[in-house]
Amino acid sequence: MREIEAHESKLYSDLAPLYDKTFGKIFYARLRSVIEALDIPRGARVLEVGAGTGTSFPAYPRHCEVVGIDLAPDMLARAQEKILENEWHHIRVLEMNALDLKFPDNNFDYVMAFHVVTVVPDPVKLIEEAKRVCKPGGKIVVVNHFTSTSPVLGFLTEALDPVTRYLGWSTKLKMKPFIEEAHLNIDEVYKLSKLSLHSVLIGTNDKSTDH
Ligand SMILES: C[S@@+](CC[C@H](N)C(=O)[O-])C[C@H]1O[C@@H](n2cnc3c(N)ncnc32)[C@H](O)[C@@H]1O
């Protein structure tokens, strides 16, 4: 039998209404601090790939223009409800594959990927597409968990991959090889707290590293 891909999890379809009550609640504070720290300027164009139910949306300043894309219609339906309820005229959502973006090159000042690089089957392709649609000198911002560098913890978390994939994410992505393979020109890598399992990666889009 074929192994389930993380993005095929029921979490993003039948169980989408549960997302905000569980993961969305946990993730919001983290995303708000990352977005606030970016100090996004007036008029900036922002793309968020794998935006889901729009967990991050309340954090974006109204003076920027945000497009959220996602593959899952059930997740996007909730995001769209929030946009209407809150009259977020600066945000719109579209159904689209992050691995095959329907935007022209050099189109956004920021491309965000929050909790999604371990959900797509090809995280390097996701970054390649992010770099393509991001303007030269624009920012690529990734927030995600990565496989622990501790041999024991790394082994244990990787062993759980078939289970977590069923739940909706992979535990098999090592940060350093990922950054190298994706040719991400990293400015900053940090964690929001010492014990956090998630890392924040901020890169400047250097088109000269494209392949
Ligand atoms: C863990 S959720 C993260 C949602 C949101 N970014 C957050 O932080 O709450 C992962 C999201 O990625 C979406 N996704 C998975 N594969 C995708 C793809 N190829 N293109 C676009 N979105 C995708 C899923 O549908 C889901 O909404």
C-alpha cells in the first residue's frame, strides 16, 4: 500500500474545522511575533503559501497586501470566513499549489511559509517557487520544526514519521541540508524560546543562487 503523504491528511479536509481550535490556537502567538518583528512596510506585497485557515492573518498590518494560497478548499473556506467577518480588505485567498505557483516572477516583497515545509512532498521545490515569485532582495520567511540534530532524538522523531504523516506532517526534514539544497540565502535563524521545537528562518532572495 502507498504511504500517505502528509498533505493528504484528514486534518486539512474533513477535520479542517478542528484546526483553529487546536493547532491554530497554539501557532498564533508564534506567528504574530515573527510577523511583528519583520516590521512589514506600507504597500508591501506578501504571499503566504500553505496559509490554511489563516492562522497568521490577524497579525498582518492593514497597510500591506496579503495573498494566502493553499491546496485544501476546506482550510481556505475557514480563512475566507475570517476575512469576511473581520473585514480584512488587505487579504485574499486562492486555491493553488505551493509547488506550482500561478504568479509571475519577481512579484512579492515577502514570501511566508509557516508550518508547511514538512507538509508538502517536496520542500525544496516549495522554496524554489517562493524564490521565483519573490522580488530580488525580498524576504523568504520559514517557520517550522526540523529533525533534531541529537542522534537519539533525531532517530526517535524520524521513526515516528509514518504516524505524524498520517496526522498531517512529516518529521523527516533536516534544517541544514534543506537550506543548502534549496540555496536559501539565510540572514537569520532563531527560536522564539529555548525549548521551542520550531525554528524561524529568514532569508534574502538572492537570485544569483538560483539553479
Ligand atoms: C500545518 S498547516 C499550516 C497552516 C498555516 N500556515 C498555519 O500555520 O496554521 C499546512 C497547510 O499546508 C497546506 N498545503 C499542503 N500542501 C500544500 C501545497 N502543495 N500547496 C499549498 N498548500 C499546501 C495544507 O492544506 C495546510 O493548510
